[in-house]
Amino acid sequence: MELFLVAFGALFSIMNPLGTVPVFVGLTEEHSKKERAITAFWTAIDVLIILLLSFFAGHYILSFFGISLNALKIAGGLIIASSGFALLTGKFKEHKGMKRQKVQEDIHSREAISLTPLAIPMLAGPGTISLLITYNQEYQRTIDVLIIVGALMLAALSIYLVLKGAHFIVKFLGASGINALSRIIGFIVIAIGVEYIIASMVDIVSHIKF
């Protein structure tokens, strides 16, 4: 249960579906309630597929590029911490490249927005992928793998529920409420990134022979 809560909490914080709510509302403003629900559903499915691929293909990615686990954890920690800092400072959209003029024009010209920009890069970004590759190396027992897969499925379900109720959330919390929650989540995300970097450095130092 502890691993399940840790994995789900880390994934939910790093993906931050609440931070995606304003983007989702803006992109589906002219859609019907049914169309919004369909978009939310396919976004959650796309995210789940990306998460599963990241987790199960992690070992092969590391082996192919010859990357050590500690190197990945440090790099992933830096990416996760930078994402958290973007949330904390209210620059999440800029961090994800969502405010570039060409990107905005491309987004609004798309009929399907579930894969891009919602699933990638807004939800399943580099921080999430690097976290799952790390999990792939740290947890290899069958029971641990099943627990993490369960956490991935719950994370995808939470994304669907959050996006499906996005318009209600905006009306209830308002822009300031969502911004405040994103900043709190941002602080947690920074702590997760720093924790990964510290753990890697401690492991590296412990293997140094004096």
C-alpha cells in the first residue's frame, strides 16, 4: 500500500492535471459536454499508454544508451524540480512550451487534441517518463510491478475525472484557486526532484573507495 500511495502521489504531482484544466477549458470551449468527455477519455487513455511504455521499456532505453540509474535519477530529478519551479512561479505553460505563437496556432487548428498537447507534453512530460524509468529499475518484483501498474491506472483515471469536470472546477475554484493549488503542488514536485538527486548522490559517494 505504501508503494502504491508513493507512486500515485509522485505521478499525480508531477503530471499535475489541475494545471492542465485551464488549457483544456480553453481548447474545448466550443465543444459539447459529450465531446469534452470523449476528449478527456482519450487523453487519459493516451497518457496511460505513454506511462506503461515508459515503465516497461525503461530497461531497454537505459541499456541502449548506456545510461546508469544514478545518472538518470539526477537528470530526472533536475527535470522534475524545474517542472515544480515552473508551477511554483506560475510559469507552467511557458515551461511546457505552450505560449509560443506557432504552437498556439497549431493547437487551435487541430481537431484531435487528446494526444498533443494534452497527453504530451502537458501531462506525460520528460519528468514523468524519467520517474517511471527509475521505477522500472528500482522495483522489479512481480508484486511491485503490479502495484505500480495499479498506480498508473489510478493516475490515468484521475486525469479523466479532473478533465471531465474541468469546466466545473474552473467555475468553483476560479483562476486564482487553481493557481494557488498549482503552487502548492509545485513545492511538492520540487521536493520530489531534490529527493531523487540527493538519493543518487548518496549512492554515488557510498561506492567511492577512499
